[in-house]
Amino acid sequence: MSRTRLPRFRRVAEIAPIELTPRDRDILRQVHRHRFLRSSHLVALLGGSHQHVLRRLQLLFHHGYLERPRAQLDHFQQGGGSRSLVYGLGNKGSAILKRELGLPFHKLKWGAQNWDTGRLYLEHTLLIADVMVSLELACRRRGDVRLLFEEELPLPAATRRQREPFRWQVRLPHGLRLGVVPDRVFGLEFTGVEGRTEPAFYFLEADRGTMPVMRPTLAQSSFHRKLLAYEATWTQGVHRSRFGWPRFRVLAVTGSAGRAGNLVMACRRLERGHGLFLFTDLDSLLRLPDPFKDPWQNGRGEPDGLM
């Protein structure tokens, strides 16, 4: 007898009961960490049986622990059924994490918020997830590099107490103040031959090509303005005074090699700090053998790497 296919975006009451397992809780933690993940991300991160992970995701959705954002509805309504489903936290999932891990969920209707997320925001968040998951998997394969998430990064106590520690402002030479909010902040902890560890710190900019590379004035948003803000972060020593880090680099990942080349050209217009920046496109990051080295070029257009 064939099983009845469950609806993708509508919960049903007639669903098998669920008892949360440690693996289910790991799913909830991963989704919370990245905000949204595809089922393919979760299969790669969790390992084991592909079908088992998909069955657990289905149960967690229908029981309200996970949400499936409606912004992906168009794809499936147009017959694109092969794409991996996207998941965010549901109300019951956020309640579990708040109770068991003490995570500060300020909004009770977390599931409704994730259900209503717009398409552009969802796609941008998934690009960030593509990058971060690929780096985490690369770290696991190597064994001598550990990915440090935001909560693991060393910060001065005064910065850690701030509600948004990774939001700051810089002043450009002609007086314009620019705000800086990286798409993601992380570290890589490298273990040397003698067992000593050394962290390196990164700000990620996930670029979907929706923002102009250059604008006539800096009063308008552009990727060039982002580059100037990070250059000023370096020259004004914000990384030292605010974070206590001796150095940092900015990773820009975009959707095509052509767009990455345009960003490099914009970076060449900077007076200094070209070595702060590394550029690549997502396909190269996911396809080339060594994601720490192979896909990257710096702000001078030279081959470079994270290590």
C-alpha cells in the first residue's frame, strides 16, 4: 500500500507521534544557528541516512518544532519539486531551545515570523548558510582547523555585554559616518605542527548582486561603500579597540565569477587595505578542492587564501 503524501506547507493533525531525540535537538540548534537551512545542509551536517534525516524533518515540521517559510512556495507551485525544502524554527522549537539552552528568544511567535520571511531575505540568509556550512564541513575534513562561531569568539567583556556587539560605526575622512554590520562573524582556529592553536577572524559579506557595485555618491548604498567602511575599520583600529583582535579579513562571496571580478575592481580603487579582502563566487567555493585556498583572490586580484 502506498503512503499518502503529506502536504509540504500545511500541517496535518494525523501524524505519527514524536519523542525528541538528541539528534532532533541538534537539528533545532543548527537551524537556530543559521536562521534558515535547506534539508541538504542538515543532511550534510548531521551525516547518517539521508532518508532518516528527511523523515525527522517532516515530523518536526508537522509537530510545530520547525517551520517551512512560505517564500519558497513559488518554486514548488511551478513544479520545481526537486529543490531541498528550507527550514526555520517553529514556536515549539524555539521554546525547547529557550528552556534547555537558555537562548534569549524575545519573540514568542517565532514560527510565524519565519513563515512570513520575505523571499529576498530568505535567499540572502541561505547564501550565508551555503558559505558557513561549506566551511564547517571543510574544517571537519581537515581536522586541524576548527570553526569558531560568534558565541565562541574572544571579546572584551564590555563588548560582549552589548546587545549588538558586531554593529559599529566608522567616520570617513570627509566626515561621513558609516555603519558596519557584517552578514556573519566567525573565526578559524588553526592547529600548528607543535599543537599550538592560533585563531584568525573574519567578517563575511554575502553578495547576491542586488546592490550596485558603485554609486555616484557615498550617500547611496553600494558595495564600494562597504569596502570603504571596512578599510576605515582597519585604519581606525576598531578591530583592536572593540574586539581585541590583532587583525581580521573580510570575505565577500557572490553569485558569479563576473560579479566577483567587479568587486575586485571596486576594491582596487581603495587607497589602502587591499589585502584585507578576499573575493570568490559560491560555485567556486563549493566546487574547488580546498575552500581555504583555491577559490579566493585578494583586493589586488591576486590568488590568496584564508590560511
